[in-house]
Amino acid sequence: SVIIGNGVTSVGNWAFDYCSSLTIYCEAESQPSGWSSGWNYSDCPVYWYSENEPSTDGNYWHYGTSGEIIIWE
């Protein structure tokens, strides 16, 4: 797995090519406009950060009290 920090403003095409078993956790709440449309070419699972439990469908996560990743279900 990899965590992409909230300050990342650009991710290019095929950034995670050939990483089919990778899970991507993004500290951003949604894909920033500067990221290439082909950044996740291998279609890895992506989770977007949400401090509060989201009211919309999608893949979201947040940090637990010990800094661990917790998936909102």
C-alpha cells in the first residue's frame, strides 16, 4: 500500500503501472485537478480521506487514534 500526501498536486500517467496488487490511500478528499487522468493505469483500489464518516458512497478512510488506517464502511 501507499499513502499519497494531501500536498501532492501532480501525479503523471502510469504512475502506478504494473502495480496491480497495490492499494492507494490518498490524503485528499477527491482527485486533485493536477493529476493525470491515467495516473492509476493499473486500476488499483483507491481510498480518499474523510475525517468524518461520509454520507456518500465510495471508498473512504481516516486515521485511527494510533495513526493506523481505518476504512469507513
